[in-house]
Amino acid sequence: MKTHTTHLLVIGGGPGGYVAAIRAAQLGIATTLVEGQALGGSCLNVGCIPSKALIHAAQQFEAAVRAGSGHSPLGIRAGAPAMDLAVMQQWKDGVVGRLTGGVGALLRKHGVEVVSGWASIVDGKTVEVAREGAEPARWRCEHLLLATGSEAIELPGLPFDKGGGPVVSSTEALAFTELPRRLAVVGAGYIGLELGTAWRKLGAEVTIIEATSRVLPAYEEELCKPVLASLRRLGITVHTNYSAEGMTRSSDGLRVRSGHADEFVVPADKVLVAVGRRPRTGGFNLESLQLAMNGRAIKVDARCRTSMQGVWAIGDVTGEPLLAHRAMAQGTVVAECIAGQRREFAPLAIPAVCFTDPEVVVVGQTRQAATEAGITHVSAHFPFVANGRALSVEAGEGFVRVVARQDNHLILGWQAVGAGVSELAAAFTHSIEMGARLEDVGAIIHAHPTLGEAMQEAALRALGQAIHV
Ligand code: FAD
């Protein structure tokens, strides 16, 4: 078998792996990236990007439906719209194609060797690649970077139907070419809510089943209230404190059960199981390295080094939070460490965004986290109903909240819920990473009229100086 040599070998071409490879090449490191499926990983192909494209299409359709029903408060009147799902899916795939093609072009431009095939670890410095249409080959490297990502968790009673059956993961639920008349969604985390809401807006009857007592259980209840209200307004049925047991014998319904053994059937043509993702550590002989693990995730230190010298890991395979921007930031750190720079992955805040309706953003510490950390803090919120931009774009629901230290007003965290608040995530994160105090944000001129003014007003309110509330 032919053996090639390289300095850095990256397994996985998702946002972690491809960013690490490009940054390493920029720093003059001979880099090879092995990808078994498609460049861009889960994020570009079956995650962040297609889900946001689907959500956008659904929002546009819903607005047209409102206009068609004669209920648009803006006075827009139109005929009843129709949705051509095949065209919508083509458009969505086109967005994905442009971005994945762009990643391929960037890798080429930077001189990264891209190998299509599944990698299997031989030892900490050798990887064998099974290539489609070519002989398997080996690569020897000085540094091995594991960026193999994550996979959807299956429920024991509801395994994913590979052959077009009713039980699907988010991957298939992004690609329906026929509208599921009745869609049951198991799991009310952000993926379940994002996709459930989108398919409801496109016309499906949607029922959400959640085992805990509320939707978005990982987020503060106050932030989730507008989301729950919107689910109800859209006509989505939500059953909390129920767990999914399995399909009915005839496969046309989902059996659900409460903690009190109360059981019933949710009629469903499709069942989306969205109960979380787990690090992808199986199938490529990772176990042979006997790395220290954190549960199912590969354990890494602040420089993303594993327990074996010369073997690094980033992104979803290293565990929570499973977010694309975290994977990318870790990828940069690893490339720069290998280039000899003294770098660590030690962010003060990693923004988390739910592209629900309305959107939710959490950056840094919540009030509860600050209390648990023993920090005496102040907090204040500014409601969008008092923000001119929000009202003028029909987005008066929700608020921005700031949490800061009481002694020196150093900003610790931001939380927001409202239409379009995902775009505030950058400003929230900047303020924390740059060590801003309430006075800094309060004194900075925020363009009028923008949603960002709510951020300034929340800071001013925490100082007792809010103008518009
Ligand atoms: P991945 O993107 O999973 O990439 C890993 C790559 O490694 C894959 O391409 C895989 O084929 C390849 N690979 C694995 N094993 C091998 C092998 N042995 N040989 C060769 N190649 C291999 N995150 C956000 O930040 N924002 C969002 O809005 C968001 N929305 C999401 C929506 C959905 C529906 C889903 C499923 C996920 C979403 N995520 C979101 C999560 C995000 O997609 C992941 O956090 C991110 O993709 C992780 O990047 P990664 O590089 O670690 O792994």
C-alpha cells in the first residue's frame, strides 16, 4: 500500500477540520484533510445552513399565507399561496452547494491536500484511507487532528428508518420532498423546535413530545415563554412530561407515555427524533489509541491536545457545547499551536443561538450562573415593545437582558429573545470578551432605529439611567 507523508493530517472536513486545515496552510504547514462524506461536515450539509434556509423559506411562506388569508395587519392582500417543495429543496441545496463548493475552493487555494475517503487510525502518526474508486493508501504525519464531529442519538424504541420509513433524524427532516401531513417531533431542544416550527409553517400538523417539563429545557424559562406562546399560536401541540415509547403496530402513530404511565398515541406520518447528538468516536479505530475520554467525548486540554502527544481533537467529538463556531475557534487554536504559537482555547463566552420563532440568544453568564458562582450581580432587561425598530418590523415581543457584576459593573452575560436577535450575538460576545462595563455599552452610540438600541438601554437600565422605559 502506498504511504504518503504530511505534517498535519486532519480527519473530518466539518467547520472544525476545514478551518484548522486552512489556518495551518496559511501558517506554512503541509496539511492533508480526509473527508469521508462531504466537505463542510454536518454544519454545511445537514445542520446549521440547510436548517436556516428551511426556516427562512417557511417564514416567507407563512407571511404569504397571512396575506392570502386577509389577516395581514400591514394591509397586504394576496391570493392563497402554494408551496412547491421540490423547488424549495433545490434552492436550499443550491445554498448548501455554493458554500461547500466554496470550502473546497478555499482548501485548494491554500494548498491543502484533500483526500476523499474514510480514514481509519493505524497509530498516533499513521492513518489509512479507504478511497472510493482508488486503492486504499496510508498517510504518515507529525500531528493528527481528530475532527470527526457528532451523530444523532437514536432512541431504543425508535431506531431511524434508513429506507424511507416514518422515523427520521434531522438529516431526513431537512430534506422532505413531500409535506408530512402529520409530523411528530420527539425532543423540544433547539433542533426539534426549529424544524417542527418550519414544517408547521409549511403546512404540516405538528405535535412535539418532550420528556422534561418544558420546551428548550437547557434555557431559562423566562426566555422560552415567548417561544412557547408562538408554538401555540402556530397551532403546534406540545406534550411535556411525556416520552416516546415506539411506533404503533401499523406504524401510523407514535406511542407516548407520561411518568404516571398515562399512555396515548400521536397520529403521525413522520416522526422526527431530535433528542440530541453525541460525539462520533466509533468506526475509525479510535479505541486503538486508548485516549483519555470524557464520557463519549475525547478529553482535551486548553490547547485541544488529547492524552497522546501529537494527537489533537476539536469540535463536536470533544463534547459540549456542540456548536460550529466553537469547532472553528478550536481549529484555529490547534493550527496556531502546531505552528509554534502559544495559544489556548479559553473563551469567556461562547454564544448559543436558537433560531426558533422568536429567536433566543444566550451569551456568557445568566443570573443563576452568576449566583451559583457566588458573584453579586445586577441585571436589567429592556423590552422590545419599547424599541422603535422592533415595533416597525412587527417584532415587539421579547427583551434583552444584561447581567453584570455589582461592584465594578463588568458585564458577565446577555440573554435575549425576539425576532432577529441572533444578529445581536456578535455585539453581546464582543462586550464580554473586551471586558466592557455597563457604562461602556450605555455610552456607546447605537444606531437608531435598530434592535441594538435595546442592548444599550438594558445597560443604562441596570445603571438606573434608562431613557425609553
Ligand atoms: P462535523 O461538522 O460533524 O464534521 C465532521 C466531519 O467528519 C463530517 O463531514 C464527517 O463525514 C467526517 N468524518 C467523520 N469520521 C470520519 C472518518 N473516519 N474519515 C473521514 N471523515 C470522517 N451549530 C451551530 O453553531 N449553529 C446552528 O445553528 C446549528 N444548527 C444545527 C442544526 C442541525 C439540524 C444540526 C444537526 C446541527 C446544528 N449545529 C449548529 C451543530 C453543528 O452542525 C456542529 O456543531 C458542527 O458541525 C460541528 O463541527 P465539527 O467540525 O466538529 O463536526
